[in-house]
Amino acid sequence: MIGPPPGLERGLRRLLHRRPAGESEDTLHAAYELGRRALAEGTGVMEFGAVLARAAFAAAAHPRGAPPRRAELEAIVLEALSPFEMAHRAARDATHVLRLLEEAREDEARRLARELHDSAGQELATVYLSLDRLADRAAPAERREVQRVRATLARVEEQLRRIAHEFRPAALDDLGLTAALRQLVRSVSQRTGLRVDLEIRRAQRLPARVETALYRIAQEALANVTRHAAASHASLRLVRAGGRLELVVRDDGAGFDAEAWSSGRELSGIGLRVIRERAAGLGGSLAVRSAPGRGTELRLHIPLEVPCTARP
């Protein structure tokens, strides 16, 4: 969090000493502009509130003149806080829209996965039967060719199953997050050769939206490891402790400059930004620890109750 702009408290004190303070449009506009400037420069609402409180106490204790009336004080404080309120409402509405879009995307992924698994599976079964009938009537040399085609078809079928699983694993809907993460870890290890350890403590079913987001976070994190880290070993740990969940993904790969990424000097790392946005959508936070040649650790904290993402 960035500190308040220079002169903010002094400016608020001057406003509170104006007479009549709360009845002047100029005073209220000046209070709004101070709040807008503080917000634009990165001041947090709690820090801004502390500055407001100090300015109000100073105005009330000022030895010269009568202190501002309660109505005057409230008018200035509310006007100064209004930019933060508007930003909060905009963020809340944006989060709500993003959540609706995410739900729509997951519904579409579920539909595509079902189409790949059911419709494509039925078509492939028909092709298998046709190949079997063809092999029964074919000469030995042609039968060998049919077997090669059958082997190619089996590989295509396996790829379709993998794609369907990546779209939306059935285990996530039927058995929950724990089963889906086990399938994910097994699939990544088989496909890439990366050794992935999985640890899940105090596992129990969570709201569907939370389970989906955590699965997608884990999926993206492991995809980052396999694409960029050149790691030989990774671990995924999910622990429920008190009123929150902790998800930790580590690898022993190449690492990167986490400080440069966090500060915005490093513009790569789209996968990490996706993870951070998903965590924020659950009211959670992401901490990244990494350095060149020293691997990477992603640590997410997710509250089990996320009222900040709900509509009022």
C-alpha cells in the first residue's frame, strides 16, 4: 500500500476550518478532489480513513474558533470518501460480471467435454466395428494395415479423452476437487514425465465455484511449470486451516525474477496473472517467491467465505 499524498492531511484540516464548511459547494468539491487524488496515487481506504480521522480530531481541538458542526464534518468526510466508494462499487460490479463470464465459460467447457466424450466416442466405436469387419475379410497383408490404422485410431481416441478432461474433468463434478486434482497430477506426470507430489489435508467438498477456481489455478500453475520451468520435480499442496484454504505449488526449475514481475517491470507471466485474478475472484491473495535458478513457489490463501464477490 502506498502512503498518502504529501499535504493530504494538511489540506483536509484547512477544509474543516472553513466556515460554513459543509454548506459550501467549493469545500465539498475540494474534499472530493483530495479523495480522488489520494485514490489515484494508490492510497488505501484504511490509510485514507486514518488521515481523515486525524484531520477531524485536529479540527475539533483547534484553539481558534468553534469546531465544525457534526453535519459539516459528515458532509466533508463523505465527500472525501466518495471516490473510494465509487471505485469499490465499480470493482464489485466488475467482479460480479467476471464471475458470470467464468460460470458461462465453465458451462461451455462442460458441454464441449461431454460432446467430445459422448458423441466422438460413439463415432469412434462405429469406426472400430467397421475396421474389425474389414479385417475379417482382408488378406494377411491387408489385415496388418488395418491393425496399424486401428492403433492410430486408438491414439486419436486417447488424445480426445485428454482434451475432454482438460476442458472439464468429470471427476470435478462427480467426485469433487480432491479426485480431480489426483487425476490432474497423474495426467501431467504421464504426459510430461514431470514428477508431481500431491498433498491434500482435511479434504471435504467445497462450493462448486470454489472447487472449479482452485482446480483451474492448479491446472494453470502446473502448465506453467511444464512449459517454462524446465523442472524435474513439483509439488502441489492443498490444506484447509481454520477459515481459509492454502494452496501451494512449488517446483525446482529455472525460476525468474519475482520482484520484477510483481512490480510490473517484467511484462511476461500471463499465466501468473490469470492465477492472481482467479484468486482475487475468490477474495484470496497470491504470493510468488522465485529467483533465477532457485525454483518457484506460488502460495494462495483463499477464505472459505467470500462475501466480497456476492451481489448485495
